[in-house]
Amino acid sequence: MITRFTKWFVLILIAGVNTSFTKTSSGVLPIYFPDYEAVNYTENVVVNSERLNLFYESLDRYVNQKQEKVVVTHIGDSHIQADFLTHTARKLFQKTFGNGGRGFVFPFRLIRSNSPLNLGLNYTGSWESCRSISYRDNCNFGICGATATTFDSAAYLRINPNTDGDMNYEFDRLKLFSYHTPLSFDVNLLHADSSVLDFDYQPISTSISEIYFTEMQDSLWMTFEKCEEQGYFQLFGMSLENSNPGLVYNAIGLNGAYAKSYLRNNFFEEQMEALESDLVIVSLGTNDTYMSEKLFCKACFKDSYSELLGRIRRSSPTASILLVTPGDFYIRRRYHNNNIKEAIEAIYELAESYDAAIWDFNKVMGGSYSIKKWRDAGLARADLIHFSEEGYVLQGKMLYGSIMEGYEKRFD
């Protein structure tokens, strides 16, 4: 029964064996869901939540030992790139299980796209862009399908993950995803006074380097040094982490992304492996179905999605997988997208094949034609595809709540 405010309580972790989540324990963090008639709160559950048990066991180890680094990686499209939904979920998970760092970021303004509002960014120099969603763009692609390249050794990049005062995302380790060859610029990292930081740079592969700092950093100032024939720097993103136990929530999204576009990311598997995920959430299907019913091919969508899930399984064999169904939306604000139903059928079929759980967000929205109700409630934008900030924040809370309900259910 939905009252004026629906409550969901999460226990602030207490050290000890067999610690569980309960709605009546003291020291709880209350999560309030406003009573929107447009939202079907009764459907806010994870289907087959037992398939997340490997992830839940990682949370158990953090609860019992306080030594665990737990990693969630959320893959998607424009709903994820903006980081409203994922930032909300990230903060809730980290306030419950500890702050393991900001996680994956990409400075999207370098490729003239929208960066998350919670990520400060300054840069100089000319940067060229590549996106895996465009078949006219042919270059190396990292895990998120966005690539920024500069041929200017005088360019620099400054990133501040601490623009949201609610969380402290200082870091003392960095996974740098860039194209590392003898022809790429050397990387320098600077203090605020322009002096060179003391850091340990360890190349791991052609597309991954690990950097360790002797002290915590609140921001990153990256410059480049050209030696001999070096001529460029190519960036795929980075993960900002700390050495503390806790949870890392990676948001990996790209405007316009669809399942097949992720298959173009040639460094996807090795960078995915480097993130060491315990839970992989996949939120795709909007752009895959954005077409007339005559053009949509369920089998084609399922094949591409299946291949992506296969790559995720190979790179993260011990991770749990959670598939999120696409929300309801219209095409060009005029035509309801009836392809969504077939895409959701394919997602349920793939969940069986890959032992994945499902968060059926489409049901949470209210099913077909519900996007207009969300718009009228102030939860969706006028384009009838994207959501308002309030709508994304609500989604983040509900995603977190549904996952944690599955976690708590194991103790019943």
C-alpha cells in the first residue's frame, strides 16, 4: 500500500558476522519515495534476485571484514552518460557500504558532448572526437565508446570529481585508459602550483596504465611531454579510486549507444576486466528500438545484445549481471514505440541464457504509454524519451532499493 511517502530503510552497516538489512534496526538510512500516481512501485523488484548472489556475497565480505573493494559497473546510453541516475545510486550504495572512489569518468566536453554536472572539467588544446555509435568514425575505442585525441603536446586536462559537496572523491590511485605506444605523448601530473606530482606510473597493456600517488588528490591535472617522434595522446577514460575498502560505482554511458555499438569498442574486454566488477548492470534498448516497426529486428537486437553479454562474461566471469528493460518512450514525440515490447521479450530470454537478473523498469514506469504520465508528473522531459533530473534521481533510488531488497531477502 502506497502512502503519502513510501519508506525503504537501509541499515548503516555494523561490524559483525551475519549482519543483515532490516526495516526496524536502529541507525537506519531512510529512503523516501514520493507517492507519484504515475509510478508502479509494486513492480520495483529485481526479478530472480538470487542470480545476484555473487554480488551479494561481495557485500557480505565488506560487512564482515571491512577489507573488501566492491565494484558495480553500469553500462548504457544517454540515460547513463548524464550520471543523474547513477550518481544517486552511487551515493546510496557508498553511504551504506563505504566510499571506494568515484570510479570511471570520461571528460565528454572534450568531444563536445555533455559531461556529468558533478564532474568539473577544464582543458586547453584542440581535441578530436570519435564515437563508436558513428560508423563514419574509425579509431580505437575504449570501454564507453568515446575517444578524445589531441596532437598538441601543450594541451592539458584538469578534472575535479569533488563538485558535489555531499561526497568526498579524493583518490590515490588512477586507472588510465589511453592508447599507450612509443608514439604517444608521455603523461605528467601536476600539483595546483604546477609542480610535478610524485607518482608511480605502471603501463599494464596498450590501453591501460595504473598510476599510484603517495598522497590523496582532490583533482587531476594532466599535461603531456613530447619526446622524439611522439605525436599524440588518445584518451578512453579513467577510473578514480582510493585505497580504502568500500564500493566503486562506474557509470559507463554514451549518448546514442546501442548494443551493437558497444561491439565496436576494441578495448572493451581488457578495460572491463581491469575494472574488476562484482556487478554489471546493462541498461540498453532505447536506441536499439528507435525506428519504425518495419525496420526493427528482434533477432538482430538479441544477437547483438547476446554478443555483448558474452564479452561481459568473458571479461568478468565472477560478476553478477543485472539487465534493465528500456523505459517507455515515443519516437519524434508523435509515435509510440511499439518495438519496446519485443526488445523486452528478448531481454528476458537473454536473462535465462546468461543467468542474469532483471530490473523491469518498463513495468515500474507503468508499461506502454506511461511516458506521458511521467511527463505530466514532472518526471520526464517534453521529448518523451529522457527524464527530468527528478525522474532520474527517483530511478536511482528505486534501482538501489530493489537491489537491496533482494540482498535483505536472503536473511528471511
